[in-house]
Amino acid sequence: MKIIEYIITKILYPACAIFTLVSSVFLIFTQLVTEYQKPAMYIDSYFMFFALSVLIALSNRVFFIKKLSALSKTVLHAVLVIASISVVFYLRSGTTEANPLVLILLFSVLYAVVAIPVLLIISSRNRKKKESKDYKSMFSE
């Protein structure tokens, strides 16, 4: 029973949140880009986005591995997320409409744009914590 609770709370709930975000962004983007009054997303796209969301939620569990550094976690997470996105998009297209290497490069750049500032913030915060921890006042008792 614990495994079912773990899957629901640690994987499916985050996957649903990711799915809501990804679907909403996609719907808004397609609404802004297209001038047609056709459906922005068909049922196969919903399944694709949900599968992608589950894979990303599974990838997010990497951040809870205590033995890895923040950089190692981020690199492993990047590889897993980029692989998930590439595989899902490649399987969805069914053909080689877009070169898989171009997709991987595009998603890598997008990941780096988000990950680099986050890593800098985490590094700065950890450095400040370490400095304040090492500080001992000479004048207090």
C-alpha cells in the first residue's frame, strides 16, 4: 500500500500539475499563433503531454537523492528530461519531420536558460549559509 501512496503523491500529483501547465501553455501558444478556429489540441496530443508529464515527474525525483551535488542532480535531471521530451516528440511525430538532434539541441538550450540562473541562486544561497555558519562572534558570550 505504501508503494501506491508513493506513486500517487510523489509522481502522479506532480505529473498532473506539470500536465496542466504544459497543456495550458500549449493551448495559449496555439491560440496566439493560429488564426483558425480549429481545435488547438486533439486527444492524442493530450495523451502525449500526459506521458511527458509523468516522465518529467519521474525525472524530478533525482533532486531528492541526497548523495549527489546540486550540479550532478541538475545534469542528470537535464539528461532525463531532454531524453523524455525527445523520445515523446519523436514517437508522437511518427516520422522524421524534425531532426532528433535539432530537437535535442533546442531542448538543451532551453533547459540551460532555466537551469543556469537556478544553479547560480542555489550556489549563492549555499555559500551564504556556509559563511554564516562558520562565523562566530568574538564579543558574545
